[in-house]
Amino acid sequence: MQRPYFISSHNKHTYMAFILGLAIVVTPILPASLHAQMVETASCKDGGQGDETNILPHWLSGAWESTNKGPHGDLWGDEYWTSPRGGIMMGAARMGQGEALILWENLRIAYDENGKVALWTMPRGAAATKFDMAMMNDYEILFENMAHDYPQRIKYWRDGDMLRAEISLIDGSRPYQFAYKKTTPK
């Protein structure tokens, strides 16, 4: 049986040389702020992991599920968050009713160009919208963006074993809350 083209030892070495060359060429042209952020993140105490879990909301990590009875069928939502690593937490969410998908979203919590924690949301693959962290304590974090139409505030907090979230306008009006329980990825 012949090995596929991309597995041959010649091509593997060519590919690795290409990747190394690309890294050598691209790294010097990174914006200074991004390069400094990468160096700062890489040089954190405890191999970068210890400090991040104290700054990024590590308690958000995991797979979360919400189900509610609605007049037109069961409403459901899933939200998934990685553990903090490399200065970032990556998230994904989807909401639906019955078997129909209503919304999906990519998310990330990371440090912005000024070294501040922020949340970026990308509903349905749209361009990222940044929400600045306004407040954080041991099990609660609040992000705000007054220039955004809706939501302008996104808040996550732990309530025992539950994860709760709320979106609203900046003054807290028009709130919509979510209650999630820990689950396994589906």
C-alpha cells in the first residue's frame, strides 16, 4: 500500500521547513504591541498557566447546557469554553428551538492590545465585536460596549454548580438571562 503524498518523509521535511521559514519571516513584521503581548504571555510565572487562571475566568471552562419549555417547543442552548491557555479562552455557543438552530456564535476572552481583558463575539461568523471587561471577581465577570446596539452588557457568573449569563442594554434594561448546567459536549 502506497503512503499518501503528504506523509512521505521528503514532503514532511519540506512542509516543516516551510512552516519554520514562515515563522521566521512573519514574526518580525507582527505589530509591536502583539509581539510584546505574546512575549509577556509566554513569560508569565508558572509557565504562563498560573497567572492566567487568576486573571481570566477559569471557572467558565467546560460544556454548559440550558433547556426551557416554550410555547412552540423546547428551547435549548449550549455554550462551550476552553480553559485559559496562552492568554486566551475560546468559546462557542448555539441556541435553538426543537430541532431548529436559531443562533450560533464564536467567542473569545483574551487580552486586548492594551493588555486588558476583553470579550469578542462573532454571531453567525460576523466580524468580531469587542466588549471591554468592566468588572470581575472570583466567580463573576461583566463586559460592556456602549456603542453596540444589543446587547451592550454581557455578564457571566457562577451560582453554585450553575453558570448564569445575562445580556442587556448598558443600564440593565431589556435583560435576557440564561441558566446553564454542566454537561458533556454534544
